[in-house]
Amino acid sequence: MKTLTTTLLVSLSLLSAGAYAASPNIEPNNVPFQGVYGQADANAPTRAQVAADLAQAKANGQYTFGEEDYPVAVAASTPGKSREQVRAELAQAKANGQYTFGEEDYPPVVR
């Protein structure tokens, strides 16, 4: 009985594998290449242009390697606040009760 069952299972698996391999479109989006091999795209940049763009990106700090700094941090083009402006804002926040230290009152309760 085991031999008959094993033979039936093996033959069914072989038949199903053959039917699967014979189907022309396994994926629904199986569209063949529509272009012509060996012809360059007229709008594509040249190798020299790509190398120049890469060198420019490295010089600007817009190029990273791996996942260390993704996405690339973009430096602010305008100057930030001065130290005196930050100190004045901190003093104003303390006066308004919007500043807390540590975890005693988080989030700050506006009074």
C-alpha cells in the first residue's frame, strides 16, 4: 500500500511540475524588452558626465556610502541663530514656564 501511495504522489508531483514549467507567462507583468539591443539612448548622459556629476556630489557632501547617513543631511543655506538669540529665547521660555529640566514635568505644562 505504501508503494502505491508513494508512486501516485511522485507521479502527481512530476505532472504538476511539468504543467507549471510549460506555462508561457508565469508572472502577469512578464513583458518582453521593447527596445533595441546595442543602440545607445540619445538622451542618456555619457560616462564622463556621470563621473563629473558624482565628483560634484562628493565635493558638495551629497554622496554617502552604504546606510551610514541616509538620507543625506542638507546643510542650511542661511545662517542659524546667534548664541545671544538662543539665550534670550531660553530666558523667555523659563519666564513663561515652558522650560523644564530632566523628566520632572514632561511634557511641559503651560501655566
